[in-house]
Amino acid sequence: MFDAVLAFNVLHLSTDLDAALQQAVAALRPGGLLISKTPCLAEMNPLIPYLAVPLMRAIGKAPAVLCFDEQRLRSAMVQQGLQIVCTERHGTRGKDIRAFIVARKPG
């Protein structure tokens, strides 16, 4: 069991967000923190996640990615039993597409 799990720039690369979060929660001790800074690609210009990324994937220049927004990410964390401690946006006057979320495992 760990006091904290860091998930920086990785959750959007998982094939199953809920399963990835479930594994992170399982690794935490009660009261432990999941600290994530995750690109929320659904908040980008729609041409990027829905056109540019698939085209880049087709020619082998981009990995598979999940497109979700901050609300979906927070909801997925709550569904896995986490309590959201705080959410912030850094960089570019608070408009960074990478949501910084700290969530606690109850207990």
C-alpha cells in the first residue's frame, strides 16, 4: 500500500480509464492520495482529438488516447470511491488543458 500514487500525463493513454483508476485506488492505503495532472483532450479544439490524433495514429505517429474532459475525469474518480480534494489549472493563465486533481481514498 502506498501513501500516494502519481499519475502525470498518463490516464489519457490508458485503454480503460475506470480500470486504471481502480488499480490506482487498490494501490493506495486508506487516506492515501491520487495526484494526477492529465490532459483533458475533449477540451481542446475538436479538430485535434477527433481529426488530427486519429490521422496521426493511422500513420503510426501517435498513441491511442482517451478523449475526456475534467468533469468526466472527476466523475470517474468519484465512481472509484475517491474524494476530490482539489482541482487546479496551471499554465497559460489557468487555461491549461491538463487538469491537476488531488483525490483521497477514504478511510
